[in-house]
Amino acid sequence: MRMVFRWFGENNDTITLDQVRQIPGVEGIVWALHDLPVGEVWPRERVQEMKQLGERYSLHIEVVESVNIHEDIKLGLPSRDRYIANYKQTIEHLGEAGVKVICYNFMPIFDWLRTDLHHPLPDGSNSLFYENSRIENMDPFELVMQIQSNSALTMPGWEPERLSHLTELFEAYQGFTEEDLWRNVQYFLDEIIPVAEANGIQMAIHPDDPPWSIFGLPRIIRSQDNIRRFLGMYDSKAHGITLCSGSLGANPDNDIISMIHEFADRIPFTHIRNVKVEDNGDFQETSHRTIDGTVDIAGIVQAYHEEGFTGYCRPDHGRHLWGEQCRPGYGLYDRALGIMYLWGLWDSLQYRRDHPVAAAPGRKEGIRDE
Ligand code: DNO
């Protein structure tokens, strides 16, 4: 398991690279050129600048999250070919800089969605929260206004430029079905995966967050069956997933441990975090600890360990602790704590494997005589 940390760039993050490199075992940053409009080519010079910046702190830039997909590609409009050509050029520039994984998603209009960015937890910290009934009764415009006014920092996937066209976007998706989305993702994959292969890059789609349809918009990367169908659309190692335990875990029917075992060789990148799902379907993000939420993080790490996982891992959203002022979900403290929890689980599994307990006479192998 190779630990990486999401970082939003100079003058765009409250966290410094000096801080990032002091978190044990973090070898690289997960990055993007957040200032570029979706659909534009990422210029070679900008990519190389990021590489040099990482090198100054001995951090690699092998994982990008995300090269976002222009809505015209998701909608299957004739203009998609221009954006796909741009995407291919971006892949080439990233490959030249040593990038190995590109995380992306295929969710119409919205990326991840929450109703509250600072919902209190019993311990006095706060975190991201999703309230079902509020979404059901809410106008999407109102939600966008609320989310944007809640933070001075832009949220990943909530680019103001794109969301300023919300009315047109909703019109464009009128009558648009899941099968339309499947068809358009197939078109995208047929074009993109060969280019990724040629550039030594693995494409890793992120599951939909939350993993169900919202505001009548279709969402397809949301369950084990759908991920199986998705991976079956193109037979290549360059076609994979970013297995996000928090996104899929918002639906308790999703068996993430089973997904890890089934899809192991197609998971180049994983996001590990916990959520606490209530009986009414609301969910709140918690610490990474298994006991604090609904997702079995210890079981997940064990499944990765059993599979001999050598891909990249990042802790995902953290709570907001100790008065930290940060981009919602992306503070330093709770994500650093999360990393130490993940390493603690991983290292103890590894220790057990490296130091098997000798079988004592009359005892089962592996049980200590104490
Ligand atoms: C939110 C993130 C998402 C994720 C994209 C991947 O915090 O998990 O924005 O980066 O969905 O494309």
C-alpha cells in the first residue's frame, strides 16, 4: 500500500507541503490543476512545474484527482470529440511527467453531494453530513448557493464556472437515462483507454457519491453489479476504479470487502474513510475508526492486505478538529490521524505475517501461550 495525500496546490490549500511530508509514510501528493476550466488541455509546462514542486519536498505526483469530464462527453453531444481530444493530450502530458493513475468520475452535473459541511458531532468537532429529506425537498439551485456560501475555498468538483450554467445543464439532461450514460461512458472508454495504456497510465473511475440518483439525474457507478458491468466494458489493466469506501459505504447494502476481493487487480487507487449511516439513510462522516461509523475499515484494510495491495491509498475526508480552518473535509489533523490508523492496521497485519507465532504442542497454530 502506497500512501498519498490530497493537496490542492500553492495558494489554494491551507496545508503546506512541509506539513504533508511530515505525516508518516506519505510518499506523494494527489493533485490537479484546479484553476483550469473542465475540458481544457493541461499544459505541459504547468504539469512539469508541479512535478518540480513535488520534487523539492521529496513527494511524487503519480496520482491525479481528477481530470474532470466535460458535461458534453457525459451527454454524448457532437462537441464531445473536441473535449476527448483535449483529454488525450492531457493524458500524454501527465504520462511524460510520470503520472501513473488518473482518478475521474462520470456523475452528471454534480460531483459529491452533502447538505451540510459543518454538522456537529457529539465530541464537539464537525464534519460533512447528508440529510435525505432535505435533498428530497430542495431545489438544486438552493443547494449550490448554500454549499458555495459555506466555504471561502472552492470545493472539488463544484467549479463555480460550471455550476453557473445549472439551468442549461438540467435542461440538457431532460429525459436522459442510465442507459444513455452507459452508452456515453463506453464511447469515452473506447477513445481514452488505448491512450492511457500507451502512456503508462491507469484510469480509475470514482464511485458516485452518494451512490444513488439525485435530483432525477442518473448515477451508475454505485454498486458491485454496476462496477462489474463497468469493468467489463473494456478489457485492460488501464481501465480500473478508485475504490472509495466512504462513497459506496453510504449505502449499507454495498459489501466493500467483497468488492475488494472481486476487483483487486483493477483497483490502482483507494480512498479510505468511514461514514455513520442512520436508519433513515442520513449519513455523517466520522473518524476513520471502524467503531465510529458503519463502514468496517479494519476489515477493508485486512482485505487489501490479503490481496497484497500495492496500489495508492489516501485517507479521505476528515472531520474538522481543534478549530482548524480548512477546506471542508480536507483539513490536516483528522486526515493525518486517519493515516496513522490505516498504518496501524496495516503494520500489525504485516507484523503478524512476518513473525508467525510458532505452534506450541497441543495448541492451535498462531495462538500465543499467554
Ligand atoms: C470529494 C471527492 C470527489 C472526488 C471526485 C473524483 O471530496 O471525493 O470530488 O475527487 O469525485 O473524480
